[in-house]
Amino acid sequence: MSANVERLTNRLANTPIVFRGRASGEDAVRIDAVVADLVRDRGTRRLEPEEVARFLANDATPARNRHLELVLVASWLLHDEAFAGAPTDALLALLDGRLAELANLVVPRLFVEDAERREELVRTCLAALDRVPEGETQVQAEDRLAVLDSVRRKALLRDARAREDAREAERQKRKAELERLRLEEEEAQRQAARTTHED
């Protein structure tokens, strides 16, 4: 089946309640089992036990729970036939790496409820698994993901703040240097005045 962005975002919008479950607590979903099923159905090889264990929620922090809950949402999306034959290593890198970065910035439910975040997740998954959206070139797909990319946007904002902080530090340094020179000049004038008075 083709990688049609509109169809895949609609799939996300209709994520079943079970895939919007919690990663911890009494009603927690066994996300490790969901991931194992996903990779069995869509990957190129089955997961090793230690790979499955990456998705256990034992003693998870709030950040880890958000990550696992996004993995659950993404697993529903990735079960689509558009992702059939995805390289298992690439799937793992997406689920265990890229989605952790996204979950640090955006609460998982927004990837179901918000149109832009749905598109971001669809395009993130397509890019991670080397799928080009239907009707687009690779460059067009990369450009559109760059516009939506929460991780990239956060990095750009962080870099902009760092540049502004560096400029402000330089301004303060120049200001302090000018003040030092002014004080030195005033002291030199006072010394000159005292020398003239003593003469």
C-alpha cells in the first residue's frame, strides 16, 4: 500500500483507545508485547529478548512513560501496510531513539489530536524507514518534515538563544571595558590635577 500522508494521518486521528493507553499503573498496556508484535508483522526479523526489554515500563520516570506512550501510538500507525518490510534495526532506532526525543517535547496525545503533530509523526516514521510520501520527491518530503519537526525547531530556538546570550555577553564585556577605561581616565586626570596643584 502507498505511503499516502493524508491516509496515514487519518489513521492516526482514528487511533483506537487501546493504543492511547498508559505505560504504567494498573491499567498499563504491555508496550513491549505491542512492539514485539509490530516488528514481527512489519519488520525484517524478530526482536531478540534484550531488544524487547527496551520497551518495558519497570520503574519508569514520567519522561520514560511519555516515550513509551508515544511508542504505543506510533505502533498503531506503523502497523499500516505502508510500512511492511521495514528494516528491523531502523524500526528500533525510530521507536527507541527518535520517538524519545519527540516525547520530550510534545505530549503523546497531541500526535493523535493535533493535525500538525499527526503529520509530523507520519513524516517522521516515513523518513526513518526510508519511505517517500506518495506524490512527493525526497527533497519535498524532507522540506515539509523540516517545517514540522519539533526536535529541529527546539534545536534552532536553543541555538538562537545561545547566539543571543553570546551577543549579550559580548555587549556586557564591551560595556565593562569602556567603564574601566573611563575610570582609568578619570583617575589619570585626578593624578594630573594633584601634580599640577602640588607644583
